[in-house]
Amino acid sequence: MSGTRLILTAAVAVILVAVAVWVPLPTALQLRDWATSLGPWFPLAFLGAHIVVTVFPFPRTAFTLAAGLLFGPALGVVIAVVASTLSAVIALLLVRAVGWQLSNLVSHPAVEAVDARLRARGWPAIFSLRMIPAVPFSVLNYAAGASAVRLMPYLLATVVGLLPGTAAVVILGDALTGNVSPLLVLVSLCTASVGLAGLAYEVRTHRRAGRD
């Protein structure tokens, strides 16, 4: 990377961390109060705010819970998934726009092999990681942007991978009391199991391909 691009990348990273640390994330109740002040335009305003805020390393939870609280299960799931997907795509494109890619940063056969694998079979890896609740949403977005994964597989895997967990949070999450439904925990464990199994399969097949 050139010195200018390296400085720009470092500046962007510092800004992202600073925003995440110093800017408070609104609660679901604050978002509901905001809704009453905007009237019929609120769904679009909520969608836009969700997209913009979660491009930064903020947790999606407040927005996901608020989507169910404000719009009901059906519309809430649609808004939460659409906003999260668009946010993920924007984050990936921004990382690539500043040139923060593995192919530019690291020159090593093992890294190049993983990058080539993601270019050829990025869908299973992204889908599996999206299914694991413990994997931070924004970190995966940035990491995918630095990899060679193609845009359309990334987009589709993000939609499918986010849908089960997002729907569970919207439907089963209690934004008002903060209580966690046992069924939500069960769904999270199930999606995590699927994600871990898919990730383990991809790692195993990648190692086999490397030995052949």
C-alpha cells in the first residue's frame, strides 16, 4: 500500500473506533419516542438510521429489537434484514474503496490460498459466520471487504444467514423489559450450531484441497 492510502486507512479505523466508543447507541424506547415525532415517515427514517449507524462498529441489537417493537413481527423482520444487508454491503464497499484488501496487505501462500477459496466459495463461509450470533456483525463486514469474496454471493449469504437470528430477536426479544426468552436462546444455539458445522466443513474441505 502507498503511504497515503495507509494513512487514510488508519484514519478511517480510528474514526470508526472513536464513533463506536463515544457516540451512545439509542435504546429501543428512545427509538419509539423518535417514531412518534416523525409520523408516517418513520419506517423510512428508521431504515436509513439503521443502515448508517450499523456501518460503524455498533451492535445491531437495539435496532433489531426496536424493529419488532415499532413495526410488528412481519414488517419488523423485513426492515431489520434489509437494513442490515444494505449496511453490510456498504461496509464491504467502503473497505475496498480505501484499498484495505489482503491481496494488497499480505503476500503469503497461505493467505493467498484462503483468499482464493473465498473468491471461489465465499457463500458458505459468509453464511456460516452470519449464523453464529457471537461473530460481530461489523467485524465480519470489514473482514469480508478485505477478502476476495464476490459481492453477489456475499449479499445473498448475508440475507440468508441473518434471517433466522434476526427474525428470532424481532419476534421473541422483549425490548421493553430486557428479558430474554428461553426460546430465543434455543434458536440462537441452533443457528450457532448450523454455522459452526458449516464453517468446520469449509475448513476441512479447504485443507483437503490444499493437500491434493
